[in-house]
Amino acid sequence: MSRTTPAPDAPADAPSPAAAPAAEPGASLSHGLKQRHLSMIALGGVIGAGLFVGSGTAIAAAGPGIVIAYALSGLLVMLVMRMLGEMAAANPASGSFSVHAERAIGPWAGFTAGWSFWFLLSVAVGLEGIGAAKIMTGWLPGTPEWAWVALFMVLFCGTNLAAVKNFGEFEFWFAALKVGAIVLFLGIGVLAIAGVLPGADAPGTTHLTGDGGFLPNGSEGLIVGLLASVFAYGGLETVTIAAAESEHPVEGVAKAVRTAMWRIALFYVGSMAVVVTLVPWTDKAVVEVGPYVATLDALEIPGAGQIMNVVVLVALLSAMNANIYGASRMAHSLVARGQGPKALGRISGGVPRIAVLTSSAFGFLCVLLSYWRPDDVFQWLLNMIGAVILVVWVFIAASQLVLRRRLQREAPEKLVVRMWAYPYLTWAALAAMAAVFVLMAREPDTRVQLLSTGGLTLFLAAAGFARQRHAARRAG
């Protein structure tokens, strides 16, 4: 049997030959993503269904103070993306933060970060499929939800199986529609606030300071809103995974990270400010139909509900597509480093097709469990992924602390993107993450998620450490 070559994103200190990829010699991921794909993936990655619909619950908890909550959590996300961008520009890899964690901390850390993220994305594929199916059954009553989910699964599994450029094209147009919709919403909102929109009077500060004030539920309401806003930002990491398959990975990821600040400020903080200025936070429609629909309805924009349903559907389908892609690439990268079943790492036509199929199948299994065991097994899965993104962020920050020193010493020319005020802001971000964990432990609704995610993380860390010890003994 011929000796296989190490994967491009296998770290220098990865175990070899055990870490050799299960692909054929010379087989590797393609570089079919163009710069326009990567730019739009980065732009659209911040606009998810959680922003369009899930933010309603956060507004109901925090009131107008939700603007502060989204600004604070957005600041944390910007720091995380800057750290990740620094490492990704220096070492583009389809395993992204999992590769960086392995380089900085050890194989067990790469194993834990990578498989927990794969688990998160695969479960999320099912959740987004369910959400999209509910919209379709609302338009076509009597059609079975599971059939719509199956149709979407087949569609996006098929596009991801064919070639990475298909994923890129879908995301390009999905992102273009989402960006167009939110820019239009912001434009209408600003006109209404200024009092120049026909048929709409300028609201002034009535809704910001009335109805109980700017923080009607005090610090507790702000905390609930803050926790909800933190998890609304999930999905930004996909651009650093996709960068490894782009034509110019270093330039692409550097540009994406550098524009993260204005995208977060505009899309999240800006849209929340528009909503709470134009609509009373106590309006039940904010939760029932979503803040964007509620705002457009209040402005008497014709067909607002159906228009936003289309946009939410696109956001859900975009997330399904991106999560199948991200899960398959993370699985491939882990296997290439000797961290999983070899079959998942097989490359065919530049695509890890078995990883695509496995990730999609696991997502559909989660959908079936939502029908078969909604109150126990499915709820258990949901709780386990509740705080995974925070665990990933901790690994990103810890890795950046180590790798920045190493890069400055060994290859300073690779520091195309630099973390601001290193290491002080990295430590500040870690402190903020610790504070979020503490806040989750205080709230009954999030405490179960924290404990469940903690259990998953400890299990993976123990498994990863055992694999690392076993590999060390074999090497010795």
C-alpha cells in the first residue's frame, strides 16, 4: 500500500503517519470558490433566521435595551473574528479553529473543538430544515413537514456533493437576497424615523423611553437579551472554513475579517435600533410574527408578512446549505489529522462526499427524532448544542494567545491580519466569555444548556486526550 501525503491543513506537530488522510494519494479539496463567493459568504453569514425571527424574544425581554445587548455581544464577536482571522490568514485550513487549537494546545483540543462544532452544525441542519418546512406548510396546508425537510436535504446534499462552486453559487445568491432585504428594511426604517416616509409620522423617542423606559425589565431583562443575542451571531466561522477552498485564501479571509465590524454594526445593532424606535417593545406581534414583520406591518407596508416569510425561508435554506458544507469540511479535516473514521476523509472530485452524506444523514435523523421523541431525545440534543459556540470561541481565543507569540518569533511575515491590542483584548474576550457562562448558570432556561454542553465537551475532551495518549505510546 502506498504512503499517503499529509493533508494541507494538517499541523506540523500532528501525529504521522497515523494522521495521514484517508484520501487517495494526492487527492485534496478543490479551490473552486471565487473571491465574489467568499465576499458574499462573509457578508451574508451574519444574517441568519435568528436575526429575523429569534430576536423578537430578546426584544420582549430587554425592551429598547436590546440595542445595548446586541452592541455588547457584537463587540465580543468582532474580537473573536479578529482572532480567528489572524490565525486563518496565517494558516488557511478547512478545519479552521480546530487546526489552530491542535497547533496551539494539542491534538485533544483540535479533536474537542472540531467534533463539537460538527455536532452543532449537523443538528442545526435539521433544525433549519424544520423551520423551512413550517413556512412551506403554511403556504401549502396539508403537505407533510417531513417531506419538505427531505426535499431540502436532498437538494443541498446534492449541491454539496457535486462541487464546491455549487455551494458558492447558492450562497452567493442567498446572501445577495438577504443583504438586499435587510438594506431595504433599514432604508425604510430610517425614512420612517425621519418622518419622511409617506403615511408615517416620526416616532421620536416615544417607544425608546416610554412603556417602562429604556431598560423596562432592568438588568435581568438585559441579561436575557444579551444571552439571546450572543447565540444569534453563530455562523460567522464558516467563512474561515470556506477560505481554504478559495482562489486567494489569505486575501479573502483578511478582507472578510476587516469588514466584520461595519457589517455587525449595520445589520444587527442598526436593525434592532430601527425596530425598537418604530414599534413598542410590548407589542405581542414582535414575538409572534417577528420584529421585522411587526415593524413593516406597523408602517402599513403591503404584503410585509409574506415578503419577510420569503426572506426567512431563504435565510433558513442558506443556513442549511452552509452548515452541510461546514460540517463536511470539518469532518474531512479531522480525519486528515487522524482524528476520526478514515472513510469520512475520502475525497472524490475535490469533495469529501462521504462526509457530506454523513452530515446530511445525521441532520435528517435529528428531524425524525423531533417527531418520534420530541420531549426527551430531541430536547437532549438541543440542550447539548446550546453553548457549543461559546466553547469554540474559548478555543479560538486560547489558540490565538499561543500562536501569535509563535508567529511573531518564527514567521512574522504571515501576520497579514493582526489582533488589536494583543494580548490585552484577547484576555478581555476570554473574561467576557467566562461572564457569559456565569450568566447562563444564573438563568434557569440556559442552565440546562450549559450543563449539557459541558457534558458533551468533557466527553469529547476525554476521548481526544485518550486518543492523544494512545498515539504518543504508539509513536514511542
